[in-house]
Amino acid sequence: MPSFSQMKFSRKVFLTIFGMATFTAIVISTIVYESLSKGRSQDFAESYIDHMNLFAKTLAGVEASQSQIAKNAAEVIRHQGALNDRERQEMARYLGVDEINFYSSRKDLLKLFPSLPDYAGGPSSVYQTEMILGGDGKVGQHTLVASKDGKRIIEVMMDFDDITQLLRAMAQHDEDNLSLELVNANQESLFKIRREDFQDTVTLAEALTWKDGVHWQKDRLIVLTPIIEDGKVKNRLVTTISTRTLQNELRKIQQILIMVSLGLILISWILSKILTKILLGKIESIRTTLAKITTTQNYSERVPVSHTDENHPNELEQLGQNLNRMLETMQSHQSRLLEAERDKAKSQIAAQVAHDIRSPLMSMNMALSQIENVALEPLALIKSAVARISGIVQKLSATSAKTENTIPNVEAPKLTLVEPLIASVVNEHRVRKTENQNLTVYGFNTMPNTWSVVQVSELQTALSNLINNAFEAGANEVVLNFRVQGKEWILEIKDNGKGIPQTLLEKIFERSFTHGKATGTGLGLFQAKTAIEWSGGNLKATSEEGRGTTFTLTHPLEKKPSWAPVSLEIQSNQEVFFVDDDHHVLMTWQERALKAHVPKVRLFSSAETFLDHCQKHPFPADAILVIDQNLGSTTGLNILSEMNLGPRGILCTTDFDEKSVQDQVKKLKVFLIPKIWISQIEIKVRNS
């Protein structure tokens, strides 16, 4: 970037005017805002100090008036004789107090007032407590006086309902008042009103250590106001005020100042642009046009030219005309180049889909031809092939809809079991392989237990392509060796084909490279390596001409999820409920439970029958529920959520690798068993 001294004069003028105006506007706005903010905050605090002091005086007056009424009532009653309950109630209403009680001795009185000071109960002895909080939650005051004959102690009880009502009206009237608390001289809270959404940030004990007055706390104002009577602080008001109104006022001031500053900046910008345009308007238009083209690669931009004197244009007009003609030529070339690129991309997409979809379609065709004789395995193959075709079509749709400004959708990786994915691809190829072709798998455990995060459809397509390539390259035997080593799982795909020359081995993973197949597109190995590496794996190839080729796939392992138990432990006194709409699954569970000697087993073939049973017979407090996910009108997760069984709830589903299912299982703190484990999972019955 050139220094200021190297810039053109027009640019110097523009930057000088614009920069100084901007700086001045910002400085003035900041100073004005700070001044107004400080003054308004001070006014806000002082207004609440005055307001609360006036309110405290009012409360002190009310308290003094109530206390005097109680004294007068006590003085009247001491001259009365003994009163029964009805007479005491009528006298209390007549004298304007809430309650009148008699005590035969100071000992009885101390049971109610343990902290009572020296009170001998003489004829002229009168004692009034401070405002205290009674057991009924009311704020009141007790006045004690001896009867005229000196044999009894009279208690006059006065509730300060007027004070509490006044406090409540005060808090509700002021929208900024978050809480209002009345505290006595012993620092005990007598009464507190607070907004529903208010949360204390300062404890009462901490607030009472502060001096009376205003204390700022972030977005709140805490005001401590003494209630003084006879020159002594008898009570305090602790008020928490929201500064929301103040902040709104300051925000409006700030917005006004910003708008004024922006207006000044805009005016300076306009003046600077006018001056620059007068000096070097045409050069600036050419520079701006070229800058846009450099950024957007849009050659439809043109330099504005004047047509008032086309026969005698000046030098700058000629430069603009020549530049426009050059841009027209470049725009034409750009259009033809983009059209060629689009045609090429469409061809590549079509070739990719044709290559990926061929294997699952062949599997479906072979399975359909056998469906009359075999019931379950061909249907499973069709389901797997349809799922793979669906994934390929989704990928094609995302790629076809992609524009310059969007990124195509990528298949979401899943935490799943690896062995079933590999087995489904192997079963597809076993259905459609010829009699002289052998496909063997080694290394699988009886119960799949290898967890990994992979793109399921992409991984299956990659494995299918590798097996296809082996048979299409002339091999009649393909062996898959699966093992777990350290923190990785490894799959070797070895064939006895004619092999790949060493000179070509490094090129086989390149796009569009093909060798040895007349109909090859060069996409299979490229796509396989790309899909495996995308999820963190690796694919390597070794080959020996005349003896065959070995592809080695390595991929990171994942720890066994905490929600996937390797065994089902049941106490000898626990009842186990199995819910599944698949009769075969229910029979398998029943067989496994009987074999393990589970004492109490209940089977339900639908969610409706299970829920109906639970309505008639409450679900046992210690029972275990093993339930399928997909149950027609509802799901197993919905039922587990409603019943809130925690670890006693077990979801058994083929959708165990769906992230939404896994997330809900972790949230509900239940267990999840893949359905492919049913015939192998260990069931243990233990004594209670």
C-alpha cells in the first residue's frame, strides 16, 4: 500500500476531509455521551434516594401511630377486670387492635418472649417490642402492661398490615422496583416483595454492612434507607432498583448521537466524493470498474463513456471505449468457457452415478430372482441395496443442485457397528457371483463389537467397488480379512487376479484413470479412497503381477458407548417386559430368557396392548422394560420418556446408529441394544 505522500492529490484530499470529520464526530459524540450519561445516572440515583427517604418517613409515622394505638388500648384494658374470650375479641375490635391476651405470671410470658428484658410487671411498667415477624408470616408489635391489681400481665398484639400494604403498593407501582425488603434493628427480614423473575445477586447480610445510600451493582441500584424514630434507626428498607429505564434513556441518547455522527460522516463523504470526481472522475470510474471485475470475475461491467462528442473524444474517453470493447470480447470467451465446464461436470456426475448404482442394482436383480425360494436373506439384500441407491440418489441431487455459492451436502457420519456394514456388502456380492467365483470373510466375531464413526453409504459403496474391481479384473477368489489392531480396525481385500503393474500402482487412485476394463470409468477407486479418507481412514494397495492385488483399509476405532451393554443383568426377583411388533423378535427374546432362567417374563406385540396393560396394572417399581423403537403410532423412546425408567429402560432397535436416537438415549439415561445382538447378548440372572 503506498504511503500518504505517494498518493494522488485527489485521494489525499478525500482521506484528509473524511478522516478529520469522522474523528471529530466520534470525539464529540463520546464526550457528549459521557457527560449526559454521568449526569442522568446521578439524577436517577438521587431521585430514588429522595423517594425512599420520603417513604421511610411515612412508614415511621405509620409505625408510631400504630404503636400509640396499642399503648392506649393497653392502658384501657389494665383498668378492666377479667375478660372472657368473647369479651376480649370485642374489646380488641373496639380499640382497633388485633389481639388481647392475659398471662398469670412472667414465667408464662417468657415462654412466648424468651428475649424479654427485665419486666417486673409493676403497675407503671409498659414494654413494647420492635416490629417482629410472627409465626403466621405477619409483621406485628407486642405491647405488655401489668393489670391494675398487678396479678396478670396484659399483651396487646397489633399487626402492621398498613405498613405491609404500603410496601406492596410501593413495589408494584414502580416498574423498576425489583425487590423491597423491610429489616428490623436485629437485621432480621420482616417483609419482602420481589418480582417473579428477580434473582438476588447480593445477600441481605452483605447489603446491611454497607452505608445507607446508593450502591451500584452492574445493572441494578441498591438503596439502603434508614427508618428513624425518636432519633434512632429502628428499621431499614433495602430496595433493589432496575436500571432498565436509565439504560433505555442512555441508549436513546447514544442512538441519537450515533445518527448525528453518521450524518456528519455522510456529508463529509459526499463532499469528498464530489471533489474527487471533479478532479479525476474518468480515471476513478475506470479503476472502480477494473476492481469490480477483479473481485467478481463479472466481465459484463462497463466503463461509463460520454457520447456527446463521439467524433472528437478526448484521451480518457478513448481509453474507456477501448476498455469496453476488450471487456465485451472477454465476456464472450468467459460464457463459452463456463458452458464447456458445465457440460464436463454433468458428464462426470453421470459417470459417477452410473458406476456407483450398478452394484446395488445387480444385487437387487439377483435377489428378486431368488425371492420365490428364499424369504429373509434376499429381502434383507434388497433393503440394503435400496438404502445404498437412496444414498447415491441423494448425493446426485445435492451435486446437481449445487451453485457457485453453495456447498453440496455430505453424508453425515454415524457411530455404528462396522461388521454388519461389511457383511451386507458381502451378502450382495454372494447373491450375484458366478459359480466359479468365491468370496470369503475371516475375522468376524459372533457378536459384532467394533464401533467406528463412518459414512455408512459411502463406505459400503467403496467396499462394493473394490470387490467389483477384483472380479471384473479376472479374479475368481476374493478374501476379506478383518481384525482390530490397537486403536484401528483393518480390512484387507485380497484377490488372485492378474495384478497391477508397479508403474501404474501409484495412479490407480487418480480420477478418470482406468486399466484393464473396457467399460471402466476410472471413478471406482478414486471414489473409494476419497470416501474412506473423508472420515479419517486410509486406503492403500499392493500388487504383484500374475498373483493378485491387496487393498488395505485402516480406520480409527471408537470406544464402546456407555449406553450399549454387552450383557443384560436381571435380579432374580425382577420382572422383564418385552415389547416388539415383530413376532420373530419376541420369540427370540422369550427363548433367550427361558434359557437364562429369567423367572418373570411378559411379552407384548404392540405398544397399545402394553400401554393398556399398564393402565390396568401399574408398572412394577423395579421391573425392566425392553422395547422396540418403531411401534406404529408411537416410538419406544416416547414411551421410555413418559415412564422415566432411567437404567431400567432398554431400547432395542435396528436404528441404533441414528444420531437422533443415540442423543435421546443419552438424555433419558436408558440403554440401547442393537437388534443384531439379540441372539448373542448374554442374559445374567443374579440373586437380589
